[in-house]
Amino acid sequence: MIYAANFKMNHTRASTARYIETLEKRLCEAQWEERVLLFPPATALQASSGHITVGAQNAYMAQKGAYTGEIGLQQLEEFGIETILIGHSERRQLLAEEQEFVSRKFAWYKEADFTIVYCIGEPIEVRESGEEAVAEYLWEQFDGIDIDYEKLIVAYEPIWAIGTGRSATVEEIRATHDELRRRISAPLLYGGSVKRENIASISAIENVDGVLVGSASLDAEEFFAMMIEGR
Ligand code: PGA
């Protein structure tokens, strides 16, 4: 299993450092062997150490340059960051990142040899139209994406399940991950209201190789307790 924590716009540089210290201590005690990824805000990026790989929630597709408000490869390299989230629905929706833009960013960070956690997910109206509509919608989010990239991790995150407390059901996750597995051999994460109460049933699904967790990852002890449940 892969356990990924997406802080979104939560935590500061100082609290992220405390979080890493707490979580790392627990992982050491547990002799943890599975992969742990942490995506703090850009101001809290720091070198990975121990069990935890730190990645960027976003970055622009350039080494450096005139891109006001963005960070690029130069800023990531300062901390040895080699992992990035691309295609999160909050960026697609709130920041208007379209598929063409997302796929260019993917190609650029692939060229830079990054591990890419590539997020896809359907809105509620598509889910309500049935499994076939969901599959069609999700495959469109792979337009321009190299699904055979060896450092690809896919995160399926239904938009209606993100931050709502309402996770997809085990059956919905199973069906969708089975569909994705038809063409994708990369690890498949599920995200969307994963928490301590549901992680065991989600991680037990055959084609679920990990979880991407927002709200329930914000407290280090809580996240660790959840990881133990998911094992
Ligand atoms: P959530 O967020 O766990 O708060 O639903 C997941 C995500 O958006 O990555």
C-alpha cells in the first residue's frame, strides 16, 4: 500500500516540520516498510528523510523564469523534491487547469524524471449517469498522458467524495479501479473522504494499491492510526 497525505492549503512550514517529526517517530517504532508520500504547501517543502517522501502539490512546467506566483524545477531541486501531484480536481476546477494544460505539465515533469501522482475523478452528475459514463469521463482525463510512464501513480478521486465525508462505496471503488486496471499497470490510489473508519475496507479492495488522504491526514497521530488500520 501507498499512503499519501495531501495537506492542500493547510499547515505551515513550522507545523509541517513538527508533523514529519511525529509521524517519522511512529513509523520508526512500527518498522514501517510501505511507501509514505506527503504533499505539504509549497512554503513547507523540505528534503525527504527517513520513511517519508515529500512531494509538491503543484509546480509550473519550467526550470525557472517569468511565471509570477509559481514555483518550478529550480525551487523543487533546492529540496531534492522528485515527486509531484498533477491533475487534482481542485486545480482543474478552481484554477481552471484544462486537460491540455495538465497533460503538458505531466509531460514536462515526466521529462524531469519525477514520480507523478496523477489525479482523475468525475463530478456527481457523471457518477449518477452510471459506471459506463464514469469510465468514459475518466479515460478522457488520460488524454495526452503516458499511462505507461514507469514513475506514474494514478489517484482516482471522485469529486463528490472529496472533503465531503462521503466516500465512494466499496462497490463503486472496486468497479472503477477494475476498469482502470484494464489498461493501467501503475499503482492505483483511491482518494475522497478516506478516514480511519473506512480505510480497512478500502485497502482490502483488490485493485486499490493505496490511498490519497486530505482532511484525515492533517493530524500526524490520526494519520498514523489510520495507516495502521489500512495495513
Ligand atoms: P479528502 O481529500 O480526504 O479531504 O476527501 C482528498 C484529496 O483531495 O486528495
